[in-house]
Amino acid sequence: MKYYDLRSDTITKPTEAMRKAMYAAEVGDDVYREDPTTSRLEELGAQLSGKEKSIFVSSGSMGNLISLYINGGRANEVLCSANAHIIHHEIGSVAAIAGVLPIGIDVPRGVLSAADLQGKVKSGAYDMATTTLIEVENTIGGYCYPLENLEGIKDFADTHHLKVHMDGARIFNAQTATGISVKTYAKYADTLTFCLSKGLGCPIGSLLCGDEAFINRALTIRKMLGGGMRQTGILAAAGLYALQNHVERLSEDHRHAKEIARALSEAGWAEVDEEGVQTNIIFFTVKNINASEIVRQLAAIGVLANTEGETVRLVTNLDLNEQDTQELCTLLKKFKPRMHA
């Protein structure tokens, strides 16, 4: 049986060309800051984000954690969406390691505005945590942050002397979908992470971007967290290749996601948030059947999916081509979910 793996865009394998770039990479000891390929990747990260510097980290979770540790600070608060990755998928490290209390705000699609932050900032009371940071996620659930929201949030943050961190794990998806550059998005955040290991198809790694003083501090925290790696050029070469060759093709993933969402709607058994399919992520529910059961039934016909709360999530990716997408759409239209006995 053929399997169509839509559990995430993290499941992709490096392309042959990416593997060749990794094999040929010039390397050195990055803890000594002597790896030339990693340095080139970090320079490109700074250039694309418009920040002074960037550093290579093992994951987006590590990049987020470093910013939370430095700009949030122990015994302080970070304001974020109740849907935020830092709350749900980073094993409580925001509190356990960074020592920051996340204040989740329940907003539609997880997209904050300045109005949502009004009245949430705390300061001056010795028995309360002080608000020091706002965290936004772009994309969040595949949905792109409106630029006016980010602009309003940054103005709000500046007025209240707060920092803004952007979890931009899939920010190149946002750039592709909206035509708004990563550099423009990053203007409204003090620090930014973006993943190389999701839609861009790398085996590992993210970049954390910010000003020079922040990145110098981030190097220390990265080492403290066990993130000082040696001949990282082998991995950085994959990142360079991806940023130079895999960004424009993200539009294919977005087109495939819209085709699959349409097929699900036409099938009649799924309730799909088609409007929310702006990039490569699809959410749907099935009436009277829980998400875990639908995932189990789909796996039995070769469609690998994931759950996100009470919904089913599908994520298109580099390893799903046009033929796969058409086959998958046909399969989904024929599928008839069964009530679990």
C-alpha cells in the first residue's frame, strides 16, 4: 500500500542535491566560531531578516527558548496566543527553563491584535510577575499574521517598554502566500526564529535573528542549553541550499493544500476550514467521530495525518508531488468514515 504522509512538513527527506551540498561542505569548529559554512548561513539569515546577526540553533524550540530566556527573563510574563507553540509543543520549557510565565490569550485563529493586549500588562507590584515580552507566531496553524496586527502590536510593545519575539517557524510560507517579505515581517519584532527543517526541507536546524548585543548573549545561552555544536557546516550547507532553492517552491505546497481542502469539502464527510488554508496546513473535523479515530481510519487507507486538539491536521510538504496530490484527493473522495463501535 502506498502511504501519503501529511503528518507534518518535518517528515521530508533531503533531496539529492541537498545531500551533495552537505557532502561538499567546508567545515570547522563552530563553538570556536570557525565553521565557514555556518557563518555564511548566519550571514544570509541576518540579510533575509534585516537583523544585525543570526545564529544557527538545533531547532525552533531552542531558538524560541533562548529569546524567552533573555527577553522574557525569570519571574516575568510573556503575553501570547493561547494556541501558541511555546505553550503547547515545547514541553513547558518557557516556564521550566526560561522561568517565564506564559499568559495565553484566547483569540480567533490564534492571531493577536493590540486591542487583545489592552489591560494585560503588569508592572510595579512586588508580588506579581512583570510583563516583559509579547510573542507572536507567523504562520500560526498555517494562517498568516495580518501586517496591521503586527504593526499595532509593535507600537503597543514600544509604548509599554516590552520586547516582541516572533516564532517564524514557517515565515517563508507566510512570505510566499502574501508577498510580504520576511524582512518586512521582522521589522515588527525584536527577535525572530525561522525553521529550516519544515517546509524548506532540511534535516535539522533553525536560525535565531536579532541585534548584535542579543545574539552575543544568545551564544552564551545556546551553549548553556547544550547547543554548542562543532562541525555544523554539514547541516548549515543544507540550510543554505534550502534558502537558495526551496523558498519559491513553497507555492506548490500551498496549491496542493488548497486542492486537498477542496476535495475534502466535496467529499461531504469532512467539515473543513477552507478559508484558513492560506499556506500548507489543513484542519478539519468529522461530525460525531473524534479526531484520533479519524486519524486511525485514514492510516488504514494509507493517509497519515495528525490531531491538533479536537481537529485533524494535514500538512503538505516537499515530498508530496502533483501526482500524489491528485491520487490523495481521489482517495479522500472515496473514503467513508465509520462510527467507532
